[in-house]
Amino acid sequence: MVHGDHGAALPEAFPDKLSTSALAQCAATGRALTTLRREVLAIFAGAPRPLKAYEIVERLSTPSRRVSPISVYRSLDFLIEIGIVHRLATQNAFVARDRDRAQDETLVFMICQCCGDVDEAVLPGMTRSLAATADAHGFRSRGHSIELQGECEDCRSALANPNRRG
Ligand SMILES: [Zn+2]
């Protein structure tokens, strides 16, 4: 099934910043940004909130072209590996970020449980601190992100002023 809103049309909304970051990472590591990887990035560019893998599959698929979930998962794995896409474990969903981060920075994702919006911030110096904590427990951490659950500013003000809309 294909959602009609965006279909698989891509180049118009091609994510320059995302693709530039991805291309730079690929060049640095000698990997290729294949067509499908580019297409997956383009889906992220037009997405207002985190995407589930099946949503990406649906948006890339057309009546004449069926994209397989496994190939989308492989593309996502690649984009995660090069640091462009992040998996939100608590949402079982993915977001793309073009920000170039220093090795020692940890990403904090603030996930609104009312509207699903995700904001992000960087905590400089946090990675070392987290690694030290993990080390003290003999734990090997693979991620450099933290997820916070709550309500965004818009939803909080809507909740505080239920009669004011828009
Ligand atoms: Zn919200």
C-alpha cells in the first residue's frame, strides 16, 4: 500500500544537507551512497517526525516498484553506521540529522509523547562521562544518544490553555 501524499517522488525535496553529510561520510570511509540509500535519506528530508521502517518502505514503493523491507533495513543500518540516521529505541523509529558532531558529544532526543515531535540537543563532553560510567560497570556501550520522554513546549502550552487553539 502506498500513501498518496509523497509517493516515491524524490529529487524535488532532495535533502542537500543530509546528502552532503552522507556523501562526506561515504567519501571518508570509501563507501557508496547507493540510489536506495539516497532515496531513504530523501524520505527523511520531508518527514516532520520519526519514521518507522515500514513507513519508509511504503513511501518508496509504487505500484510498479515494490521496495523490500530488508533492503530498507540495510540502508538504514548503513546510514546509522555513518552517523546520519539515529534509531530511537523507545519509539522503534528513525530520525536523520545532518549535524556534524564531535566524537565527544552525545545527542539528546526529546520526544513529545503528545504530538510525536522530536527535538534534539547536543551534550558536549557527555560521551566520555557516559563511557566512564559504563566502564565502571564493565559495560560496553554502543550508542551515543539519550532519549527523554515528555511533552514539548507547544503541547505543554496547549495543555495549560485548553481553550486557545492555533
Ligand atoms: Zn508535542
